[in-house]
Amino acid sequence: MYSAYPSGYAPYTVRCVSLPKMQKKTEFDKYLKYAEKLFTEIIDNTENPKAAVIYKIEIGNIQSSDYKFYIGKASKGILRPMKHYQKFVSNYENKVYRKTYKNGEVIGELKSWRKKVHIPLSEARKKGKNIRLTMFNVELTELDKTEQKMIKENIQKYGIENTLNSVSLK
């Protein structure tokens, strides 16, 4: 069990469930300090933390009316779900924009977050809701197909109104 309280947010506990692999533990621990600032529960079912992963982020409890989920993929392992989501949610909360350049000069700023995912995660964190991250490895060649299959299965199970994924209704 890891305490999320030092991160400055609600005093709840990050529960980490992980397979006992020495290399993975090192990689997992490397990113845990970022992930525990956002997620209240992390279920790490990866065999290799640097291999392609599918991850599911769940906000709230399945039984509640405000339950939301997001299915994502990362071809280079657990870095994206464990570190980047925390960074982009914090950027949103602190109104940090990514600078855009042309010929070495700053010409503008772009938002570095996605409305459908990062804003609901920020709101959930502020309200102290449960935010669960579940990760598992897949073959790189099956990454896209597995992600789309999981999105469809979860929409069928929980309803399209509960997904944070951008989906077409074709």
C-alpha cells in the first residue's frame, strides 16, 4: 500500500497490485511517484513494463451513476499511463500550455490535454473519487485490435455514455 496523501490531495490510499518481477518492480517504482498523485488504485498485470500495454482508467465505482472509463494503449510500455496522465492533468489544472514554434520563435500555445480524458480526471481527483488504473501487456502487432475490442466490449457492458473514448456509432 502506498499513501497518496503526500501528493497534496485527499488522504486515500493507492493500492498497487503487481506481478513479482525484479525488472518490472524497478520500472514500476520509477513511475509510481507520478502515478500515485492521480490514481487511487493501480493494478499492474504487466510481465514486461517496457513492452506494449493496454490500460484502462476507471473513475468512480462501477455501481455508481457517475462511473466513467477510458481504454488506452501505449506501444512503449507503462510510461504513458503511469507518468503522462498525471503531467497533463496537472498542466490542465495549472493552465500550463505547450509552446508552439516556427523557425525557432514561439508563435503560440497549444493545450497539452484532451478534453474527454484529462478534464474528467482532474475533476475526479479534486472530488476525491476513486481513479483506478489497470495495465497489461499485449503483443505490439495486436495493440490496435485489442484496444478497439476492449472499447467495444466495455461500451456494451457499461454503456456508451460512460466512455471517455472518442467513438463513432457506426
